[in-house]
Amino acid sequence: MDLICKFVFKNGKSFGESIDIYKNYLIVKVGADFIGIPKDCIQKVELDKIVVSDFDENVALEVGKKWIEEKSKPVSIQELKSYGFGEEY
């Protein structure tokens, strides 16, 4: 079951996009924040959307912070250039 790159809905409203699985959490980008929703809160998965039930938002924010610390790393100028960014055409 693919859970990445889908819109995430809670209470009938879209509030973010799934970007990763971390331990037993679905990592969701919500605005400028990242949160971790327990996978057992996933109610339904469709082609382009995931429906979740209520979850503890404070815990979700903490999990999101831990995910950033463990998984996020700065990208160097050299790495950006190797991907074709920063070059003038």
C-alpha cells in the first residue's frame, strides 16, 4: 500500500500531503510544518488521498520534529549543482 504523495484529509477537509513513513507514523507536510500521524489513525487509503481519524496534535508535532532531526539534512551548493540547480541557461 503506497502512502506517499497523497493528500491527507481529516474531518472531511484536506490539511496536508503525505511525504514519508517514519517508524509507525505517517509524516505529513502541513503548511511549513511536518507532523507524524500514527498509522493506526489511517481510516482509508484511495488513489490520491488518505483519510485519518483524530490524533494527538502535540504528539504529532513532536514526532515531526524528531523526523526532521533524523531525516532532514542540508543540501550543499555542489549537490544542488549536480542535480542541475543553480545553472544559468
